[in-house]
Amino acid sequence: SQIKSGVHILDMGQNMTGWLKIKVKGNQGDRLTIRFAESLKENGELFTANLRDAQATDTYILRGDDVETWEPSFIYHGFRYAEITGYPGTPSVNDFTGQVVYDNIRTTGTFETSDTILNQIFRNAWWTISGNYKGIPVDCPQRNERQPWLGDRSQGCYGESFIFDIARLYTKW
């Protein structure tokens, strides 16, 4: 949706950890900026106060040839919403693909009941855990604390072990 001239908000439908792969055609030197956040303010703009000093921003400068495809290589974001600024023309949802990034730890457990709320809690746990493994458990994928964090692993890893094959991360060599 367009929130003001030249500024569009893309809703991924749920929080995720990763980035956007973009498809764009424009002039050489056009600058496309994408900012990421987990929620919106009441006026529809990104809510970024919880990110502290994390910029959560990707910038792509177009080459100006035919349709260009780009995605970042060295960063990931925790987000549901992306604010797109500087897109030449009118963006379409087909111009953006949400790329989920996680360590591809094998899912070993599932949980399903007749209670939709309990089922959603399990799905939320899967997405949260997968989004916080980046070679080693990290504190969070959205703020400026995207650093390894093992402070409460003795409690967290027990519950995670019912969903993911994490034994090799905690086995003494």
C-alpha cells in the first residue's frame, strides 16, 4: 500500500527472518531503499523505536539495464513490513520475494491439536526458533543485538529440542 507519494509498505503477512529479493527496472543511478520493521504505527508508517540504533535498511542503486534482480548477501532482518522508497514506477507484489533465512536445522517434531490457538503457538515457536539460529543462537534478528547469546540456552534449548535437531550444537566433543 502507498502511505505517501513514492513510499510503499509491503506486508509479508507474518514476522520472518531474512530479506527481500527485488525485481526492478529503472534508470542508471536510481536509488531504491528498503527499510524493515516488525510492526506499524497507527498512521501506517513503520514502527522502528524497538530497533534501537539498528538501521534495518537495504539500498540498491540500479545499473540501468533491463530488468534487474537483487538481494543482499551479508545481512538479514527480522521483519513483517518493508517500506519501499524510490521504486521507479508503481511496485507490484510480484516485484518482491520474501527470502526466509535460517540454518536449515532439520525439523524433528510437530504438534497439532484441535485447538487452533495451541497450533498457532507452536507455529510461532517454530518461526521464532528458526529465526534465531544463525550458526549459533542469536539474541534477536531485528534489533542491534544480532549477536550470539547463550545466557539462557540451558532452558531454551530443552524446548527447542522437541522441534529441531539441535543435539549436535550441544554435544561435548
